Amino acid sequence: MHQKQVHIVSKLEKPIRLQEYGVGLFELVYTKSALKKALKKDYITVNGVHATSATYINGGETICLCVPEDGNPKTKLKLKLNVLFDDDYLAVIYKPAGVLVSGNSFKTIANALPQNLKRSTLPDATIPQPVHRLDYPTTGLLLIGKTNNSIRELNNLFENKKIKKTYYAITIGDMAPKGNITSSIDGKQAQSNFTVKASVTSKRFSKLNLVKLKPKTGRKHQLRKHLLSIGTPILGDKDYGIEPYILKGKGLYLHAYALNFVHPFTKDKVSFKDELPNKFKKIFEGK
């Protein structure tokens, strides 16, 4: 048995690669990585011909997805999410620590979204999809696309650095009041700005800092690597910490605090903020 979905492409202003056009197009393969896998496995045809990552869409084509039924899990994930904003185009949710945003695991934010968000009423509605990543141990705000056009537009905003992200972290050691960290991560230039908002002395860690962070780029583990590079790792970071100062059992003290951007469809300036986790407040209560 196979599950089949068909999409007829409307008129396009200019050709677009299928691996870009198809993101969020089908409910069975709604992420970019899943789409690439489906193309490699010959699950997708365009006008009856097996498509590849090099296939271009011009408008008017019939795109067909045919996936073996046993390759698609039927059980729905029961994970209650805190939804901060939800309209027909996008949503903002709170990501708890200890949950992957997406991937091959069953327990992911992506798998929990359909059960937590209102389905879009727009013609190009699709299964909601996270449009950026947060590390497994990181908490905070996560932006979600709910339609094909919205997913593409939000991805474009990120690529053009039009979405401003603010994080808070607790770091270990002496830091300058503010600064800029610029270095190469995985062969690509990366930049992070920081401002120390408060500091407290600690018997175990000497000094702990509440730090406001504004990444200018979005490399993998960027903030964690950057703070380690100046000798002030994030509290609770098992991967980028310094022995013997790795705090175990409390998780990573890194929080995605705010998102600011222009809504790609309503054109309103939107700003979302989340409170600091209680474990932050316990250390810096009254600061």
C-alpha cells in the first residue's frame, strides 16, 4: 500500500527548483530534509517523470508524491506546547528543554505542532513546520510556518537577516561589560554581540553573569562556541564547557528570549518576548 498526494502548480513568475518549491507542500514530507530524502528515493514525480534535486518548476506541472504506507508513522505525539501566537500564516511557540526541534525521532516539536496549533484556513495550508532551529537543551521562542508561502517567506527573512533574535545565557567567569565575538565556525564567518546585564559571585564558579546575546549570524552552536572561545562558557553546557565547572542535572542555561521582524503578510512589526526560566531567576533574583 502507498499513500499518494497530488499538487498542481499554479502560474509562477519565474522558475524555481523543486527542492525549494516543495518545502511544506506535502503533509508526508513537510521539511526540507524529508523532501530531499523523498527525491532520492524516487517518491516524487513531475508530470509522470521521477524528479531530482535539479528539477525546476515553471508552472502548470502536476507533482505527485507516492510514499510507502509503512514508512509513515500513524501515532500522534501527545506533547502539550505553550503557544504564544497563532494566525493563518505563522505561529510562535515555547520550546522546552530536552526536546529536538525536528529529525528522525518521534518526540520532536515538529511532530507535536499539528496537535497544538489551529490549522490554517488558507488554500496553501500545510502541516506546520519550524523555520529555524534551537539546540536540544535550549529553551525559548521558536517560529513556525503554517502555509507553503509562509514557510518560504520566513526562510527568506532569515537568509536576509531580517529576523532579529535575542538570547539570554548565564556564563561562568569574568567578562567585559559588552563586546563582539567574531570568528569562523565550520568554515563560515560568525558574529555574536553580548552585553552583561548582571553578575554575582559564586563559591563554586567564582562569578556568574547574566548575558544578553544578539547573534548576527546563525551557525550551529554559535553562541555556545563563541562564549567558550573567550573563556566564559555557558553554565550547564556539557559539550562546550570547561572541567571541572560543568553543572550536571540542571540543563543548559541558554534561552531564546525574543523575536522581532515584520510579518511577511500583514506587514505589521511584530515583537515576541518570553520570560526568563525560573532557574535563571533563582540565581539573579532582584538583579
